[in-house]
Amino acid sequence: MKELNKLELDGIKNMGAVYTQVKLTNAIDEALVSRGLLAPRLLRECETEGLVDTGSVYLVISAKIVEQLGLRIIAQQLVKYADGRQETVGVTEAILIEVEGRRTTEDALVTGDEVLIGQVVLEKLDLLVDCKNQRLMGNPANPDYPVTYIK
């Protein structure tokens, strides 16, 4: 049996993975800044790379990002991982999420050490996954801005 070197393992791990830049901002800070109640220099935000995870429903962030953004944990949620494990994790208050020039707010689950961008964010931002080119793209039907459909 052949042993794989680190480069080969990284290639397999990232095969088909779509990563994108994401800006995360404390939504309460943003609201206070926009009302003139908080100095803009005190706005807590971070830019990082996020894995687009079409198997995940929600936005997932690490405890380190929770601390960096000064977020409160407002609830607990039972989650089930792809390997079948279950765990109760924290749910944050609202975060402003910016991806591909589009913005929305969403609570996040707190677990792991990387940002996972799940289906709710993709739907709210009207973004599609281009697996062939390993990138996110705006819905071709609405390339300039997100559109939400209501039945």
C-alpha cells in the first residue's frame, strides 16, 4: 500500500473544496456605529477564509472568532456531525456576514477551528457553488444582487 506524502494528502483533503474570503462583524457593534453610539475604531470584525459547506445548514465559527468579535452565546443547539457524533454547541447572537460583496446577518454555531459557510447564508445571499471552478458565484438569474423568493 502506498503512503501518501503531505502534499498529496492536502490535495485529497481539498479536492472539490470551495473556499472564499468572508468578513464577519459584530452586528450589534455595526448598529451602534451606524447610530453614532460607538466609535468606528471600536467596531469588532475579522476577515478570514471560509469553507463553503453545502452539507451544513448554518454558519459555523470557532470560539476564537466568538472572542475576537465579542459575541454572546445566546442558546445551545444539538448538532450531528458527518461521522455520526452528536454534540451540544453554543449559538451566537447576530453576526454581519459579507461574502462576494453581499451582506446578511445570521446567528452562528460555535465549534471547530474553521469558518463553515452553510446553506442558510448561501440562500440568503443568493450565491451558488461552482464546483468545477471551485468558487462561489452570484445566481446567474440575479447576478448583481441577491433576490429572495417568497411563495
